[in-house]
Amino acid sequence: MYFYHSNQSNMPYNLLKGKKGIIFGALDEKSIAWKTAMRCHEEGAELLLTNAPVAMRMGEINKLAAAVNAPVIPCDVSSNEDVLNLITKAMEHFGGGVDFILHSIGMSLNVRKGKPYTEIDYGFNAKTLDISAMSLHRVLATAMKLDAINEWGSVIALSYIAAQRVFPDYNEMADAKALLESVSRSFGYHYALKKHVRVNTVSQSPTRTTAGSGVKGFDGFINYAEKMSPLGNASSEDCANYCVTLFSDYTRMVTMQNLFHDGGFSTVGVTEPVIDQMEK
Ligand SMILES: NC(=O)c1ccc[n+]([C@@H]2O[C@H](COP(=O)([O-])OP(=O)(O)OC[C@H]3O[C@@H](n4cnc5c(N)ncnc54)[C@H](O)[C@@H]3O)[C@@H](O)[C@H]2O)c1
């Protein structure tokens, strides 16, 4: 097999030929969901795109919809009705169930309002956890109820290593990611038994997107991660490629995992570039 670097053009392998999927969270061209939708399309998948109504008003998603030939259905993932409507419409559109779902959603109200972690507003916090983590449960529970995911389907939610280690400015999103990873494990158990559906989280390197850049001190953060990762930070294109493999039939027995996609960052104690920096 020929492996290409993310800078080189992608060579499709038809890994997702005949598969149908729902992609949550493509806001603009920088979004991990945007890149993943493009790669899934190139690999032969049929897609349906969705985002929060407020995000869709920016209109960018229509460009992606045209590029990947997919309908767009608005859905605020904190609303039971919206999620039910989305999954119902997706089944109507595809004439049955889907084979994969990408949950690429994050929102911290306390970060937005500039509240430090030690002084968070609990009302905002409840909303953050609902949008960023429990929404995965809502999507899976709705899909299970409507039998909307086909046998051996694959669901991925995007996470970050702040779920395991402290990154002070990641704020309440660290707790949201810990909850997200837990929901993925817990629901993954039930969906595996019910329909061989696998559920995993991909823990991605810091990436320059709208959500990513919202984290205080992001430039220092991303440069540090780059120096601490023997392969360097994983790009959003690399993340999209990884998601394609996880949606494909080549990873059918992988479930209930938090999969680090971070150039080695999560296993490193220190690197020479960081030691050099500290000796200056
Ligand atoms: N960028 C990074 O550094 C990084 C690193 C690791 C993990 N992640 C995760 O990747 C995922 C995608 O983020 P991104 O970096 O591509 O940024 P992004 O800003 O492009 O995507 C976040 C998406 O969440 C959507 N969203 C927010 N509230 C919503 C709601 N109520 N209903 C439906 N959708 C809603 C936004 O509209 C947006 O499309 C997030 O889970 C994020 O935490 C990002």
C-alpha cells in the first residue's frame, strides 16, 4: 500500500464505497468535520451534513454540501426534537439506516464568557456538557430507538487529551471531553451487543480551527505540542484520513476506545527540542 504525506494529494481507495454517513460539525473549511466530509466523499461515501441552525446561517456549509453532493439538515444537538428530526430525515433520505456518524462538536459557554475554571457558572457548564458530551448519548440513543445505524456501523466523536491530563486553559472542556469519552465507552458496549455498532473517540492534536483557536494561549499550546510530538502535530487532513479508516470495514473490531491521533504526544515524557528550549 502506498502511504502519502498529508501535503500530497489524496489517492482514493474506495474504502467507503456504498456506505452512508452523517457528518456533524462542519462550520468552515478549517473544521475537522469539513475535511472528513471531503475525504469520505472521495472514498465513495454518500453523506448527509448537519450543524446547529446558528452555525448554518454563516452559509459556509452550503459550499461543502455542493462539493460532496449532500443535503444539509439543521440540528441543535442539545434538542431532543432536533436530533429526532435529523435522524428521521436521514433515514428517509437514505431509504434506511446509515453506516457511520461523525460527532465533531464542541462548545464551552464558560470559555466564551471568559470565566476561569475556578469560577465557572454552573448553568453555562450544564449547557457545555450537554452540547459537547451528552449530545453523543442523545444521538446514539435516538439512533438506537429508530434503528438508524446498520450492522457493523461506526460512530466517532472527537476528543482531546485534556480528558486525561491537565491543560489549565482548556477549562471546563476537559471535563466535557472526559464525559464524552465515558459516554462513548458506555454506549459502545450496548450498541455492540445490540447491533455490532462500534463507538470510539479520536483524541486529536491541537488544530487551528474556530473551536481550537478559542482556547486561551492557543499559539503557545500548539507549538508546545508540535515540539512534544515525535511525528509533529497531526493535521485536520490526517485526522480526516484516520476517520475514514475507522468508518471502513478494516477496523470492525475496534470499539469503546479512545484513540490518540497526535503524532506520539500522549506517550512522550519529554523531547530533545523541549530540553533544548529549557536549557536556553
Ligand atoms: N481544534 C482542536 O485543537 C481540537 C483538538 C482536539 C479535538 N477537537 C474537537 O474536534 C471537534 C471539532 O472541532 P473543530 O476543531 O473542527 O472546530 P469547529 O469550530 O470547526 O467545529 C465545532 C463545531 O461544533 C458545532 N456546534 C457547536 N454547538 C453546537 C450545537 N448546539 N449543535 C450542533 N453543533 C454545534 C459548531 O457549529 C461547529 O461546527 C470538537 O469536538 C473539538 O473539541 C478539536
